[in-house]
Amino acid sequence: MAFTCDLCDKRRQSGNNISHANNKTKRIFKPNLQPVRALIDGQPKRLRVCTRCLRSGKVIKAV
């Protein structure tokens, strides 16, 4: 399974490390994913959700 949010499909982004001498090397930025037990169609299911979706209330946590 890819490192993506199960709700908003946020995935890794690429960018550059930039040194003091302005040398550029590739790097990746990973989303902050958290494992959550959420209610999906009334059933609890384990999801990997980004913190933006958790904070905005897109997820109803299972008790």
C-alpha cells in the first residue's frame, strides 16, 4: 500500500535539499499519516489518515 491518506489521497511530494553552497539534491516530503479506527458505513475500519483530515473533522472515530 502506498504512503497516502485514505481520505484525501494526499501523497508524498518531491523537492530539493539546498546546501549552503547552493548544491541541490532531491528529497521527499511525506504527509503526516496517523493510523485511526474510523466508522465507514457504520463499521469500524482501520485507516491511515493525514492530520489535516483528522483536524478538519472528515473522520468519525470508532469508540
